[in-house]
Amino acid sequence: MAHVMRKTPHVLVVYKKDPYQQYLQEGASFKPRYLGILEAGSSEAPMRILDKAGIDVRSADFWRGGFRVVEESLKRLEALESQQMPG
């Protein structure tokens, strides 16, 4: 996986926030598409790689989903932090 991470940073920056949500929606049929994104690496422009996988990063829903994942992660972090803080 480290090799894949070094090879595909630009794609992962765009896409890393929402693949789990898409997997939850689509199930196992999403796995080959996601692996295709990772395997593509820097071979093409990120938009083209994601287009081939059927992911429309031009869609507001794509970005809303990604921001929703970040928001939920922050809420969990804040909850953990409040549990750790005395008082």
C-alpha cells in the first residue's frame, strides 16, 4: 500500500474522503473501481481516472459527501477530546 500511496497522491487528495461511503452504498461492486483508481496512479489526470471509475467530482453531491465525512470525523474527535479533558 505504501507504493500505491507514493504513486497516487493527487488522486487520493481529491478522493480519499468519501470512498468508504461509496462502498457502503454500492457494496462489493465498488471494490474493483476503487482499486482501479489506486492502480492508475499518475498515469492520467485525476479527473480522467475518476471519470473512468464513474465518479463525478464535478457534482456537488460528491463534495457534500466528502465534507460530511470530515464533519463526522471532527465531531468524533471533539467527543474524544471532551472525554479526555478533566472538569
